[in-house]
Amino acid sequence: MLGRDSKDTAIGAGDVVERCPLNHIQCIGTRKCIHFNKLCNGAIDCEDGFDEGVHCRELLSACHELHCRYGCVMTRNGTFCFCADGFEVSEDGTSCRDHDECAVYGACSQTCLNTYGSYRCSCTEGYILQNDRMSCTAKQDPGDSPPALLIGRLLQTATLC
């Protein structure tokens, strides 16, 4: 199982490498990412059942000893703290701080505003925010001709002697 902690480091190993979002872990051999809160919750979310198992019972006391402020992840590789969506584990390993989504390239196509536990995208003048709430397209007033992409090509001719 390949997972990501708050620093986006590998937690385990798997056959298929997929970049899972913050606070998610990858099911082995698949591209499926599940949230940390689905680990050891009594319901099998990964096809092979790797998210559940005897380790859930065996590592419960180790999780309690961590004194996580939000939640504790139990994997067959060990335990660690995690935070609510929009937050990441602080340097102390147990408390949570705001995760700056705007620091991740591509979070928004133009302007990104980090907020406490979330973020908001916006567009510069002359552009409009799309339904995905991340990308912007040029405004088009009624009567404007549709945007066009112009491609030029330089022709070279050779003269034979």
C-alpha cells in the first residue's frame, strides 16, 4: 500500500504508483486512493482487504500512545497521526496546522487564496471562473467572434544549382 503523509512521502510500496491526495492512501496494485479515516473502520475499501485486518486491533494501543489531536492511521507498516482535510500534521507529529493548497502548482489556473482549512480560486479581469472552481476562461461578450488560435508556418525553399 502506498500512502502519503502530510509531507507527501511514501508510507509503503505498491505495484502501481498513484499520487494520492493529502490524507489518503493507495490500495495495493490499483489506482484507488482511500481516505485515512477508511482504514480500520470495519469496512473493506481496498479489493484485497489490506485496509482492514488483524493489525487494526494490534496497533490500537500504539495509536493511543501517539496522542494525535485529530486522528491516527493504522497500517501494517505502523501508526502515525493525520488531520482533517485542508490541514496537515505539524512538526510535533500530533497537532494540525493549515495546509497551504496554493503552494501546490496547478491548484488554480490563475489566482489562489489560501483560507483556513481550504482555498479559493479566482480569475483576473477579463476571465471567468469555470464550474470546476479552479480554471478560468476568457469572457466573451455577445457579438464577439469566437476565440481563434492562429498558427503560422515558415516555408523555406531551396535552390538547386
